[in-house]
Amino acid sequence: MSAAKNSTSLILPTDSAEVRQQIEHLLAQGYKVRRPTAFQIKVGPFNYYPSKGKIYVDPAEKREERGFDAFLKLIEKSDGTVIPFDIGNFEGKYQKL
């Protein structure tokens, strides 16, 4: 699926221009982006809530840092493999497209 087609399905009519640009940026970087809710951008275990700038890592770790730049740095720093919690041999992973 092309980034343009994918971004169209991820961008909602209620999204601000800034949120649209953030989604386009993530897709251009090759990240698999999801929108579980209209208020949330998700990449792997990372959740970003643009209206407040809040960042969470699954299952429920609230991060102190805020904003899209912090969200992007967190994703980039993880290098595709994240173990946010210990449940035996499970490794939380996400991947670039």
C-alpha cells in the first residue's frame, strides 16, 4: 500500500494540519502507524496523544517527556525492538514498513 493511500485512511477530517503533518512524517520515515482512536497515534508499543502531547508505552507506562519530537526520538531510539515489560520470553517488537 502506498504511503499516500495509507495516510488518507489514517488522517481524519477532524485532524489539525499539525497532526496531518506528523502522520505524514511518520509514514515517510517508514513507520507502521495506527489510529486506535481519533485522539491517538500509535507506532508499535508507543502511543502519542497530540492534543495534550502525552506519550505512553504499552502496557501503561506514562512518559515524562511530551510532544511529537519526544515521541519521534523515543521511537527512533528503540531501534525496532522494545521490551517495555517482562512477561517471560515475549519481546514486544514493531517494524518499519
